[in-house]
Amino acid sequence: MKLGFGFYRHMLNPENMAFARQCGATHAVVHLVDYFKKGANSENPANDQPTGNLGGWGHAGDPGKLWTTAELLVIKNQLNTAGLEWEAIENFDPAHWYDVLLDGPRKREQLENLKTMIRRVGEAGIPIIGYNFSLAGVCGRLSGPYARGEAISLGMNGPVDDPVPNGMVWNMVYDGNAPTGHLPLISHDELWKRLEDFLDACLPVAEAAGVRLAAHPDDPPMPTMRGTPRLVYQPQLYQRLLDIRRSPANALEFCLGTLSEMTEGDIYEAVECYSRQQAIGYIHFRNVAGKVPHYHETFVDDGDIDMLRVLSILRQNNFDGVLIPDHTPQMSCSAPWHSGMAYALGYMRAALDSVNRILTMKSQS
Ligand SMILES: [Mn+2]
């Protein structure tokens, strides 16, 4: 298993890359979407995970501007110079696939664009694209002094049912001039059908390009959020996602925090089940306390999940991918985000070391 560091787009610079390497990371997961292009009513702080109000995180990118191989290679070279390998891109830009999510008029064209970008990601030698097939996206969370020592973290305190306005999907505005109104109500089956269309179009291209498409579970994992259905809100729904289209490219962006927030199942059984199937692309290695609709994010060593137990299951099933902290509580100092990441990575490195040593000792005795 390998330690990775997640970079938001605006944090991609030589100093942060050196910081990641100094923390012990050897791999990088990069968000190419800029979540922090603020809209009129966005409250998104630039040095934390993206949050926002009902108006979303901010504005999506340019639908006509696809990722290019050249631009990917520039970032890859910067990472390599800092001593990091580029393991995954996290998330498509809503601007590139809003009508794939919404089954809208530009769906065919956008599926072709996704295929083009997947080929380019393969050309650049990046093995995984993480995605989150969700209409409401990550939403409905509150920020407060919920973690140890009153560190600021995120949590949920009850469902959020305010509908998603037209022109917004996946918590970002793709059309600021959309007519007033809200996304139409659709069923869970309709959303699964849209996912199947996406997988049918993209999996063959991904297989040929040597790229795995790795699905994040719905965060927060509620059956519905903001009046829209969710796909993976219980651990066994990941199995449905794998079974609808069996392919080595149909994989999981395995978020331990989100899985632990689910009301059913057992986190260790889920880790066992999906790592045994070699379905895990990479892992969001973070911890939480509680379950939806009442939970909060914690320091990695301070939540409901026994992280060492998770690591030993992963090791026994020969998981050899990358673990990243995803996000952490903000620590009280002049660099709240960086210190949170450094703390998480230090813990992860020590935890990996101990699990490796214990299992090596066991196998020798
Ligand atoms: Mn996650």
C-alpha cells in the first residue's frame, strides 16, 4: 500500500508538492475541477475541503475546454519533479458531463467528450479517474468545532431537502442563466439507468486506455438529498454498481468515512468484500463519528473506525493501491489545513508500518 496526498486545483504548486513529499507521500491524487471559483453566494473557504450553502460551491468550468494530454503532462512533470507519482484524477467537471447526469440534450456530445478525456488520461499514464455519479453531490453539511479539542470539522445534523435549482448539478452552477425552478423529481431506477449509460459508453474506452473509473459513494450517504435520489448510500449498493457492468475498469473510490456513515452494514465486512474482489481503485482514508443523518468528521485516530484493523484486512487481500487522507479537521494554528494533512499522513505512515511488521512477524512465527 502506498501513501498519497490529495491536491485541490488551486493548491497545485511546487511548495505544496514538496510538503506532500515531506509528509511521506509518494503518490498524488489531483482534483482538476476548481471548486473554489466562487459564485455570488458561495461560502467556500479556499484552505479547506469545499463547502457551501444551498447555492452550491461555485461555478463549473468551461464545457468547451476539455482536459488535454499536454496540460496533464505539465502537471505530471511537476509532480514527478517533486518526487510524486500521479495515481488518480478525482472527479469530472460538472461542466463536462451535466447532461450525462441529468439525461439532458447534450448527453451524447458530453459522453463523447468524456471518452476523449479518458483516452488522454491514459496517454498521460494516469491510472485512475475517480468520479461521483450524483445530482446533488456533496451537500447539506455543517461546519463547527466537532472534532477533538474543538477542531473545526464537518458534520451533518438532519436531512436537507431543499430542492436543487435549475442550472446547478453536483453542487456547482453550470448555467447561471437557467430559468427559475428546480430539477425534476426522478426515481432511483432512473438514476441507475443513467449510470449504466455512462458506464456503457466509457468502460470500453477506459479498458483500452488502461484507466480505471472509480466510483465514490454518495456523500452524505442518504437515500435522497435535496429531493434527488442517491446511488451508493449503503455498503451493498457498491456491489450493485460493480455487478451492473463487470469490467476491470469498473472500480471503486473507496471512502471509509462515507461508508462508515452508512446506516447498514459493517465497515470491516465492506473492506473485506471489496478488497477481496480487487475492486478498489484508491482509498479515502478518513474517520468519522456517528451515522447519517447525524455524524461528524474526526481526526483519523479518533472516530468509529479501527483504522489498523482496516489496514490489516487490506494487506491480507493484497491491496496495493494508494491511501489519501481525503480531508481532516482544521487544526488551530497559522496553517490549519496543512497541519491536519501532516497529522493524518504521519499517523497513516506509522499505522502502515505497524501493520506490516505485525503481519510479517505472524507469518514468520
Ligand atoms: Mn471521500
